[in-house]
Amino acid sequence: MRDKAWLDVSIFRCPSCGRHFADASWYVVELESDIECGGCHKTFNAKKQLTDRLMLEFQMDEKGRVREAVTAERI
């Protein structure tokens, strides 16, 4: 049996230019961190601009390398 790994990911959008970003949910939701947009360089609170949150599941090979990534669930 191959190993699995999971990552809770938050998707959010810059309120100024509309650019989407993905980051680890602990950083976005738990820390409520401010983010500087890579497009327009404005700073905003990522948690307040959250558009989606999901759990990614990674299928690993015997060497610990990712073989496949799928959405395990929407949170």
C-alpha cells in the first residue's frame, strides 16, 4: 500500500485586482495573515477574502514522491 499525505488549502482573491492565490489554511485561517498581492502589490487580509477551502490528498510512491493529487473534500 502506498502512503498518503494531506494539505488543507485556502483559496482567496485580491479585493483590488481580483488575482487568485492558494496557501496553507493554517496561515490564512488560523493566523489571519495579511498578504501582499503579487499583481497589484496591495496588502489585504486573506481570511476576509476566502473563496474556497479544501483538503488535498497526495498519493505517494515508495520513495516519498507525489504521484497524484486530488481533492479529498471541500471544507
